[in-house]
Amino acid sequence: MTLKETPGCLTVPELKDLVGYLRGGASSARKDDLIERILVAMLGSELETAWTLLDETQQAAVAEAAHHPLGEYSDWRFRAKYQRAPAFQVAAAKSYGYSAGKRTAWCLFIQYAPDEGRHVPTDLRPHLQAFVPPPAPPAQGSRHAAGTSAARALAEVAEDDPVRRIQPCRQGENSLAAIERGHDIAELKGFLESTGGSPLPEPIESFIALCEHNGKALKTLCSALLIERRDAETAAPIAARPGTSSLCLRAGPRTLVVRTNQLAKFRERVRSIGFGMVS
């Protein structure tokens, strides 16, 4: 997603927090104006100034995502490599008000989208790559510690009963979402095996195996239309006749599901037995 699209998920107070890091702050409370202010600053001359607001860890995280092929920021991958994580919220100075959840300047660079997770927007990436050097590869001496750290993090969510624990767990949801986007969970397993220096604990093996097994459990075939029948008397002849029953599935006492690519044929068959279909 682009820098113009992703801030649309934020509220006006959240956008005002981010604009507050830019020169002059927020001059308008309109959401469109706040998004435009961020867009002009981050794709223009204020980008490098905003970069100086980040601490060393935040800059490293942005560099990792900016030079990732898909612009993705992976928390577990970053923690495994650096043994720490960037702050995306300001430490609360008060126990009341929304200030407890105020975003740091890092969120000007790393945006969140439900389908893509945390990432650098596509139009911002080349601007960052122009002056942010690629991150160094993991140091050989730290790889064992990195693997151990990542394995420990997964063990916390998978211990005891992986099936029962992973289902509501955010780590499991993120792993399944990554598989849905085409990533291979085996990459995580290979990373942990190569950096840990020892066989993976059984809970981690179970966690990975479960994600691998369930990540492609469902497959989208085609779109379909939900059709409501007037009453039970209408349902009987449609459900009983081979010409129509083969083109639909029951989804309740008065409801049928018909594939979109079979809709014209279904409509024709329904007419042949004396029924019309309206929107």
C-alpha cells in the first residue's frame, strides 16, 4: 500500500500525533489535510529531518524494512537479529488520556495495514533507499543467541498444547497470514535451525507443523451468490429437481448458494419450472 492509503486507517488524534513530529505541526484538524501533510513531508524535503528523530534501534528497523523485497517489517526477525525491538509508542507519562498510546516518529515510516502487517509504504521505499544504507547481515557470533531468542519467543506461545494455545494467539494469526500471502513457514523453521545450533524444542516443531498444516486448509474457488427463497413451498421443487439442485447448495431452510459463473444457467432452469428471481 502507498503512504496515502495506509494512514487512512488511523484516527484524527493518531494522525495529529504523527504530524506533531513534522515542522510546524498540525495546522488543520481535518483527516484529509493531516494525511496530505504527512504525504508531502515524507515524500519531500522533510524526510531526512524526520529520520533524525529516530533512535538507533528505530533507524535499524526502518532500514531492514526499506531494503526488504516487499518492504515488510518482521518483529520476530528483527528481535532475533538485534536482541531488541523498536518503540512504536511513547512511554506513558500519565495514566489517563490517549497520550498513553501516542505513536513515536517511527510510525511515520512503518505503517500498518490489516492485510500486509507492518511495512514501509511502496512509494516511500525508494526515497529511503536513496540515503539509508542496506543493513549489515547478522554477525556470525550472534547467530546462536538470535536463534535461541526466536525459539524462546515461539515456545512461550506454543508450550503445553499447541492446538489450544495457538488458536487465539497473535503469533499464530501472523504466521497464518504470512502463509496466505505466499510466504513459506519452512523459512522460519530453517532460520531457527540454522541459528540455534541445536534441534528445535518439541513445542516449536509442533507450532510450525500446525501452521504449515492449517495455513492452506481452506481455498477460495470462486465467488457465489446467496439467494433467499420465498417460503418452504418454493424451496421444494427447486431442491428436488436435478436440473436446479445440481447448480445450488442449501445454506439454510430458505437460503441457497449459487456460484456466480452458474447463475445464468440457474436462473434459466428456475424459470423453466415457473419461478422468477429478482434482486
